[in-house]
Amino acid sequence: MVFTDEIKDLVAKVPFIPIVTVSDQGEPHPIVVAKGKAKENDTISFEIYKMERTRQNIRANGKMQVLIATTEGGPKGFRLTGKACIEDKHVLFKAEKAEELL
């Protein structure tokens, strides 16, 4: 398991989450999404709103990073690295690694 209770709690609390996908040419594509939902098996679900380039990158290679951070109650944050896929109107991100940022 990659997700700790602290990571799950942060995903539920933060209003915006930066995500980064990578093109086939190795170019990073950062965007900010509103609210993610922590699910079982170290997975976060994000609703798709446009995200055309992000979806293109996910279809090409699935590589994705997610940053969750807050200053509420003291600074804390994590960089999650893993793979994403598209299912219906959601991006499903499965974390393979979590690094503490702060």
C-alpha cells in the first residue's frame, strides 16, 4: 500500500490538485484539477473536464504525477508517481510511489 491515512485525508481536503502527464516526446504537461477522490488500491479518481492533451498523454503512455499539499495545520505534502488510465468520464490514477515533500 502506497497511500497512508494522511495521504487519503489530504486528497479529500485539498480543493485543487496539480497533475503532470508526459507526452511521447518526453514533454511534461502540468494542469490543475479540482478535487480528487481517493479510492481503494492506491487509486485517485478525477472527473474529466476537457483535459484533451492530458487524455492524449495518458493514452500514449499512462505516466502521471500528482501533487497534494496544504499549509492547514502546518505544511505537508506528497508527490505521487504512477500510471493513469481513462475510464468513462474519469481519469483513474494508481500511485506506485509516494514521496513526502515538506
